[in-house]
Amino acid sequence: MKSFKFKQFEIKQSEKVFRVGTDGVLLGAMADVGNALKVLEIGTGTGLISLMLAQRNSKAEFLGIDISEEASNLTKLNFENSVFSSRLKNILQDFKTFKNENKFDLIVSNPPYFEETNSEKDKIARQTVELNFRQLISKSSQLLSENGVFSVIIPAEAGRDFIAIAKENQLFLNRKINIKGIESSKIKRLIFEFSLNEKATEESEFIIEKSPRKYSDQYLELTKEFHIFKSN
């Protein structure tokens, strides 16, 4: 399968692992990694998000985990082939049983979000078969440092339930980004950032395209240090 080339790294892909997509790119470009020294990515897939975050923060060290052997091997390959390899590590691991002595300053995930169906396509990566939102949130709250950030991208329709479960686990919504495909469309995705500290929620809107297949100025600006493309 064709590799996906970014400005500072390359993502090798596989038919058996969920491919590079807009959700991952948005989270990699927007997650609050600025003050983080220890970062955990849950469900690495190709390793895209950690690689983007490593480019944005030259001091942070990263640990990626994935329950899929194919994904874990692909992440390892992409990590090792990058200029950030000395700061990137990944393991084959079920997050539900993951243990770590140290807490993380940023925990980031583009989690599986479709309810289980009969389809086998990207089953683990896209369906809540191995990890549901409650498990993801509960475990993340235990692993987050005192001033750490838990950042996810999820479908808009799941937002209310996700916030409620987070609150049950003493995680408070600090930042919310409403993502639309085009300006006139409904909100399709949400980027949430939670912490153990309760404060006013910062809310903003992000539009991916100004018209079908033409990126918005907002998207071009956000991804200019990553994507290789001409402004349209």
C-alpha cells in the first residue's frame, strides 16, 4: 500500500491497519502537547499522531500502545524510520490492562467509535470491540499527571455521553473544538481536552473545507508544517 509522505516523516501503511485520515491529522496538529514531557497515545494505528506531536514538541518522550499486532509492528517501523525515533517507543498492549509507574502529561487517542457491527473492515480500529469510551476514560484518568491533558477526537453525536462519563471520573472539559466538513454543514467531529482541574471551557470552531475537495484557509494554516501541498 502506498506510503503517505509528510514534510518531516513518512507513514508506511497497510491494508490491515486503519489508514492516515483527517481525524488523526487534526488531533496531531491540535492536541495540547506544548508543555508535555511524557506522552501516551492509545491505539497508535500507523503512529501518525505521535509523529506529528513529536514534530511539534522536541522535548517530549512518547509511548504508543495498540492491541493489534499488525498496527504495533507498523507503528514500530514508522517510529524507527523517523528523525524523532530516539523519543518514540511503542508496545503491543491491551490498554485495559496497561500499567505504568509514571503519570503522563498528555494522553491522546483517536479511539474506536462505531458500535459493533457484522463488518470485519477495520473492526478493531473503528468499532468499540476491544475498548469502549468508559474503559478509555476511566483508565486515562488514573494515568494522567496532576496538570496533564487527556485529548481525543470523537463523533459529534457521542459528545454529551463522553463528557458525562469523563465527569464521573473526575475529568473536566477544558477545551472543545467543533469540527465541520464545510461551513454550512453540521458539526461532524469534536476534539475534547480534559484535565483533573475544573475551569471554564474554551470553545472554538474549525472548518476543514471551503468547498468540496478544497481545503479551508484554516486547515491549510493548521497543517502547513506537515502536509506537502499547494494552497488552493
